[in-house]
Amino acid sequence: MYDFRIEAGDKAELWRQVVGAADALTAGEPDAVANMANVAALLWEALPDLNWSGFYRNVGGELVLGPFQGRAACIRIPFGKGVCGAAAQSLEPQRVDDVHAFPGHIACDAASASELVVPVVHEGALIAVIDLDSPRTARFDEQDVAGCVELARLLAPRLTLVEKASAAR
Ligand code: SME
């Protein structure tokens, strides 16, 4: 059983603990699905006010649903569509205070009000995006962006090892 007891006074400390726990969960584990699944669960448990946390993977130039917590979601998202597709196309984090005002937002869960999507890039290539949804408008701030970017940096080489191993055979 993993019990990280993440209780932080401020947001920067909360993200430090989340990244530390994600490091412990994924270090030395070559299975990308296992790593995404555990990190989705960690984010879900540690971050307040979420209704969805998880991954979309870059599968041949299209985003395909990966491990997540929350309600069943859209399976395929083209690059450039919605908040996730914008992050995939631009390779830049997308922080949206009000998803209803975002052109092309894809409403998987009507409860979502704000969203943060951060690309996971390894050696210049998009591997996946981390997607966080909240039922609260303007739930995410620049500290969340910084923390999630740090998490994406940690995870990038740990979400590719299976593909690399099989490609080497
Ligand atoms: N709302 C997202 C789609 C994914 S769900 O939120 C899980 C978007 O606009 O990209």
C-alpha cells in the first residue's frame, strides 16, 4: 500500500510533495501504463477540487485516452481540438479559467468549469498530455502550471521506456 500523506500548507509545497511522490512511484518502473495510472490516482487524491485527472497519449499524431480518474471521457482528440488538442499542437501548457469560453472546448463532463493541460515532451517529441479538470471556475493558477510542468519533466523519460525497449528488439 502506498500512503503518501500529502498535506501541504501552500500550493508550491503541495506540488513539491506531489512531484516527490510521483518520483517514488515511477522510479525504475519501465511500464508506461502503470506509471500513468499511478500518477493519475496520485493527482486525484492529492489535489483538491478536481473532477478529472489523467493522461491522453500521442498515438500516431492523435490524442488517445490514457489512464485517468474521474468519469468516462472522450476517447480520441485530434491535435488542435479542444484544450488538450491545443496543448498537443502548441507544446505549451494550456490554463483555462472558464472552459465554456474556450473555442472548441470538448465537454466530456458537463461539471468541468476550468482546466489545465500540460504536454509531456521527451527529446523533442510529444509523448502525452496531463489533463486536470475542475468543477470550480479558475481553479488553476500559475503555481499549478509550474508544478504540473515539473511533473511532466519528471515523467517524460518514464513514459517511453516500454516503447524504447520493444523498438530495440
Ligand atoms: N475538455 C478536454 C477534453 C478532455 S476531458 O476534459 C477529460 C478538452 O477540451 O480538450
